[in-house]
Amino acid sequence: MRFPGRRKHRHYFPVDKKDPVTNKIDMNATLKHPYIVGMDQTIVDIEAHVSQEVLDRFNLKVGLSQLVASDVAEELYQYIAQNDLIIDQHAGGTIGNTMHNYSVLADDRSVLYGVMSQNIQVGNYAYRYLCNTSSKVDLQHLQPVDGAIGRAFTLITENGERTFAIDSGMMNRLTPGFIDEDLIKNSSAFVVSAYFTRCSGEDTLDEAALKAIEYANKHSVPVVLTLGTRFMIDEKPQWWRDFIKEHVQILAMNEEEAEALVGTSDPLLAAEKALELADLVLCTAGPQGLYMAGYTDEPIKRKSQYPLLPGSIPEFNRYEFSRPVSRDACKSPIKIYSHIAPYMGGPDKIKNTNGAGDGALAAVLHDISANDYHKMNVPESSKHAIPAITYSSLAQICKYANRVSFEVLSQSSPRLSKGLPEREDSLEQAYWH
């Protein structure tokens, strides 16, 4: 485990090195490593610059995300390939991206549930997926299927509008019987996107996801849900509110998804309303930066040393130096919030908006697993007298997530090619304080 923002400060130490403020650990013992589990539709993203004529040719409505039949997808692929319109082809999927980025940041294991073609040939989509996924992502739990994984076309017209065409292949055929209860039980978190509900016919991914969530809830493993797109939420907002309240502890969304879920376009107010449904909320808001909201217990709250911020909740960041705790673990729960503007104002040129939110979520997951890693290996540390969800304060998690988003925005792919520098400048200030 690589600690996020590790420094010489007393709270940054890796647990395999001595530190005067903790009990000594047995240096001969094998360190225990946590892992997180994600479930995804295994899919390859194909980006292309096209004209309106191409969209009309394949009956695609501009700006929408549409499912297309495999024969239509193949015809589309051949057309854009032969006309040299393809910009890039890379492994995709909301959770696949998140697991990859987590393993790159943490330099540690994550596990991905999904499907994989039984017959992989050099150059095909399954091969592209495997080649572009971090070696620290455990792919041994992909269920073999006799067919192709999914393809997602991102078709960009001259005005910058993105149109999505999705060939699902067999990406939704993960079966509930393939889910290992012990694997979920011993994980630090289970991560899934709202896309698991987009099933039909012989698809079983929804059943598999519900089975994994059942195991996670049974063994008190945090369920992390990322909403993915507002169109999924618009279809049945009350169903999603009820589902999150019953099954989900950590919620990730952008401002559009938040509006669909809780009915307000203000990301801060949306995060506050979402706290009625989950224990910890991440809301990305594009040029507005990102917001986080959570709970802490009254006796352990810590005041911010940063300027207090105006907003729809005045001085909302007053206790952002607190570590978030699940609401049920608090005797006197209070809501805590934090916000950060885009790192360095954002990149000079945004090369890719896809995956910025997934990058931010990967940073949050890294902090959660770092807390478990520390707890496993230095259980007597005073740090764990607080039943916190994370290793760090809400303010510092915001800072870290923001920095990772910047890295994603400044590159062409939603998947990080490398981790952040160990002495990362954006994390110079007290990590936990």
C-alpha cells in the first residue's frame, strides 16, 4: 500500500517503518494488505471524430447514449476505421476505470468482477481491455463467456458534442452464482455503478450486483455507488433514493446526477440532501470543483484552519478537518462539508472529460483502504480510537481527489498511466492535521 500524499509528518508514515508515536510492530511479520472489489460492464471505449452525416447514416441521435445491435456496431466500426476517423481505443467502463486508477494510485490490489471472452485473440476487444488494465487489478474473477465483451463508441462532432453508441455484447451476463461471499466479506469496500440496472432479456448482471451488495451489507462492508449518468436516475428517482438509503454507505455523483436524485442543481445542497441517504457523499461539479459531505461525532469534530466559505450553507466548511464517521457510529452526529476549486484552476487544455469523476472516486477509495491498511498493521494506534471511514480529514480527501481529477483531465485517457509523485505538492499541507 502506498499512502496517499506520504510525507515525513507523523501521520504519513508507512506502517513498515518505525515511528515514535505508535507502538512498534513486528518487522518480521508479513504485512496485511486490504483490497477493494468492483463490479463492471467490461467494455472497450472507441473514440472518433465524425460528421453529422455519419450519425444520420447510423440513425444516432446527437448527444444521447444509445444501445445498438452488434451488426450495426460492427458496420459502424468498419466505417470509422476505413475512413481513419478513430482517435483512440482503450479499456473503459466506469468501475473498470476506477479499479485501474485505484491500483495505480495505491500500488496495491483491487478485484474486478465482470465477464471476459473465453477466446482471446491478439488485437480483439478483450485483448485491448486486458492490455490496458493495471497489473495490480485482479482479473481472475472475471467470468468467462462465449462471446464478445462490450464496445462503447464516443462519436465527437465538430461542435464538440458527444454521442454514445453502445454494443453491449455479453457484458451483462455475469451470474449471481459466480460471486464469492468470502471475497466480498474480506474487502474494504464494494464498488458498483448505477449501470447494473440496465439489463434486459438474458442479462443477469443486475442479479449478480444485488447478490454482491447483499453480501456486503451482511458483513458490514461499505457499498460505494457511483451514479454514472443522470439518465439512469431520471427513469426512477424515488427507487434510487430508497435503494441508496437501504444499501449504500458511500455515494459518488456529479451535479447533473445529483439534481436528478435530490432535485437541486446546487452541488452543496445536493450533497447535504444526499446525506439523508448515505454516510459519505462526493459530488463533482466541473469548473466549480468538487464537494464532499459526511458525518462526524460531536466530541471529535475538528475546526478548519482554512478560511470559512460562504455558500448556500454559510461557513459550511467549519469542521472540514474532521475525519468522516458513519452516522450510525456517532452518538451525536453532525454534518461536515468540504469544497475545493479545480487544482491550479484546471489544466490549460482539457484533453478528456471522461473519467474525471472516476479518478476522484479512486482517490477516495485509496484513502479508505489506507485506513484499513493502517488499522490491520498498527491496530493499537490512537488513530483508530475514532471509528472513522477514512484515513484522512474531509478537507484532505477533497484535495487528493481534486489532484487526481486534474491528472485525468490533462491526459487523453480516463485511465491513469502512472501514480502521483510521492512528494506531491498539492498534498503539502497537513494530511490529517
